Amino acid sequence: MPTLKVYLVDNVALTVKADVKSQLESVFTRLIARAGQLKVTCGIDTVDVRWVTNCPTVNSDDLLIYFSSPPSGQGGFVCNQQSFGTRGLTSWNAQGVTRSDIFVPACAPGANPMAAVLGNLAFHEGMHNKLQMTNAQLHPHGGMAGATVGAATSLTDNNVRQMAPALTNRHAQDASGMVCLPGSLDL
């Protein structure tokens, strides 16, 4: 079976990248294992999560998730709390090109956003991306699909039943937010 490639783009100089990657890998690994236990079709058997500093070829069956500063003029973003609420946005245009962002607020010197929150938010936005579901369609399902996702949010059996079959869905990813540096390597 194929591998799901998840590309993470750091536009805010995160200091907790390794922990965010680990959290997101953990959620996907639990999803794959639980899908097997629930006998739910899952078109992948592994996940490859990586931070990128170059511009890889992102295929329509991959996920591309940006970590960006909050939109100008919007409040309510607080660093290093247990739950940001769902502070991300996944949207798609009429041609089906999809973009997922996690909005990371600036932190006071010495403070870091919680990696578990950011990893779980990335999975949540990945659900929007793969399922092509709006907030009104996705959030009532709770767990990682819920309107509020925090460090302790659980991956529910319902989340697994929804997401596992969708992991191979193909949606063009918006790569316009990547900065391409000659000679840079994926991390």
C-alpha cells in the first residue's frame, strides 16, 4: 500500500518543529492502526511527515500544511495555552486547489506554542483538506473533527471511520506559499 506524504511548511520559525512532527505522525499512526481494528478501509499503511525548506513536488494525494502568522486584524490568538480553539483554515477554490494553514501566534521571549496543540490542529486541518468538508460539515463529528482541538483532544472511532477511507483522496495542494531556496534539503 502507498505512503501518505505530509509536507509541513514553517513560515513562523517554530522552535518546536520536531515535537509537532512527532505529534502529527503519532495521530496518523494511531489512525492507521485503529482503522485495521475497526475493519475500515485505509488506503495507506504508512505516513511520511516532514518539514520542508525546499519546494518538493507535492502530488494531489499528498497533504501540504502551512504554519503561518495569524491573519492581520484577527484577535484571540494566545501562545502556549492548552487549546487555541480551532485556529486554522482550510479552503479550496473552484478548481479544487486546496490550502491548509495553522495560525501560530507570536510568543513572549522564552515561550513556545504547545507542539501537541499544533500537531493536533494540523491533523484537524488535514481532515478538512482530505474530506473537503466545511466547518459546519466537519465540526459536529467531535474529537479531532470538533470545533475546538487542543493538546488532549482524542482521535475517536468516528474520526477514524471518516478519515481513513479519505487518506487517498486526491486534491491539488496550493504550493504558492512555499519559499524555494536553491540547494536546500527536506528536514
